[in-house]
Amino acid sequence: MILREDVEKRELEILDERACKSVYSRGRQYPEEKDVVRTDFQRDRDRIIHSKAFRRLMHKTQVFLAPEGDHFRTRLTHTLEVSQIARTIARALNYNEDLTEAIALGHDLGHTPFGHNGEDVLNRIHPGGFSHNVQSLRVVDVLEDNRHRQGQGMNLTMEVRDGIVNHTGPDIPFTLEGQIVHLADRIAYINHDIDDALRSGVISFDDLPRASIELFGRSHRNRINALVMDTIRNSDGKDQICQSPEFREEMNDLRRFMFERVYQSPIVKRDEDLAKVETVIAALYEYYSEDIDRLPSDLREIAERDGVREAAKDYVAGMTDRFALTKYDELFVPIGWK
């Protein structure tokens, strides 16, 4: 039998000196007894996978609203692709793969229905604004609770919490594993969004920037491999996760192309669809903000403590696309006589 102490000892012996070892974790907000066979980072990963918020990612938009094809990415498939890319980089650099995986699996738990469009609406109408990375931290700290840890959320380690909240934005994660996820997120979404945009016909292969294709490769597989290998080569032996200047600049150019031609494309984000998203999100948010008794029982406790608007934001942000549409229909669309 391999016990937790054996795994922790193995980490100390095998992992790179820069890697974050579970035995040296900064700990949890609330002290817990150690597990017999799993390290703290392995437990964090398992808690995230078994959470309701993780399961809901299956029905949340990545880029394309309510796609009819079965092969378009969702927020869940994006999360799994980020995890795969991040684990590959962590393994090659001999960093902590369990920590990397836990951060990757939890990084988007706070995303709204209807992708970044839903996030933009909540950011405009909720006092103090809204950002999905901050909400992801709130999910693991507050909203995902159970009878064993009442009032303590998932009670994840500081390393995982830091990696989740800083997977995007100006602040850099304090672990190299968190920095890996920060970059893997970009590598994943730029490339799989190209794949989905090509499949949908929003862009053609000839539209892609020639310099990017020449540097990264012609296929989805080749582009990801090139970006991953460049990250590994340029991060090896360093105190930060980084790309070569050439790859970083070209990936930023490719990202700008995607914003212009896909993310902000009038074909993908038609004005009438954006208006409908705003109508649904705003109506639900205002409805649940008006009366605490309209909220589910578990969120009423949060409303009493943090305010009804905060709880309404939590409820709406946690909805899947189809649940949000169903609730909107129930609340605001007249039902005829039968």
C-alpha cells in the first residue's frame, strides 16, 4: 500500500526543487485531518471533480451560444483540455502534476451561463462588478458546501485557491503550477476556438494569419504541440513559466485575430442574440434580488449574511444556459390554456 506519507516523500525526492510539494503547502483556511492515501492537492482535485459546479460546466457556453452540433466545445470540455495541456507541461518540467490538475479543473467554476456575454451583463448590473475568476474562488470558498464542512466551502489549499483566482488577470500565481495553468488556459482556448470557428464556417483556414500558421503549424494538433514544447523549453530551469518572445508575440497576434474575427464577430455574436442574453440575465438577476424568499433555501442564508443582490448574483452565475432559459420562461413567458 502506498500511503500519503510515501507520496509526499516521493515528491521531495523526485520533483524539481522549484516545484510546490504538498507537504509544504500553506494549508487550508480551516484545519483538517490528513487523508490516509491522498495528498492535500489530490484531495482538492477530487473535491472539485465531485462538485455540482463542475458538473454544471457541461451545459455552459464556451463561445457559440446553444450550438446545434455535438462537437462544439462547452465550458467543461475547455476545462478538460486546459487540464491536459497543463499536466503535460508540468510533467515535462517535473513540477507537481496533482496541484496543476486541481487548479486547471477548478479555474472556470464561476463562469456564467452564455459565456463571457453573461459575464459582461453581470459585470454591468451587479454592484461592484463581476469577474468569473473571482466568482470561481467564491464557488470553492462559499457556495460549494456539504454536511461535512458546513460553512467552509470546499476548504481547498491556499495554492489551489491562488491558482484559481489568478488564472486570468494582472496578478501572477505564486506557484509555478498556477503559472502553468495561466498559460495553458490561453493555449487551449485560442486553439480549440479556432477549431470550432472553422467547423462552424465563421472563418476559413485561409483567413488565419499566415505568420501564425507558419510558426505554429497547420493543424490543431500541431499548433498545440508547438506552443506546449516552446513553453517547456523556455521555462526549463527558470523561476517562471514563459514562452519565447517570438511565440508569445505571435500567440498574442493570433488572440487579437480571434477577438476581431470570432469572439466579437457579428456572425457569432449577433446583436439580437446578445440582446436576448442581456434580457435573460438581467431579468433573472433583478427578480431574485427583489425578494429573498424567491431564492433557493441554501442561498437565503447567504443573502442574509452577504446581501440579497450578492446571493442573486451567485444563483444566476451558477445557472447553466438551459436552466437560465427554463427559469426565464417559467417566470416571464405567459403559458396558454390547455
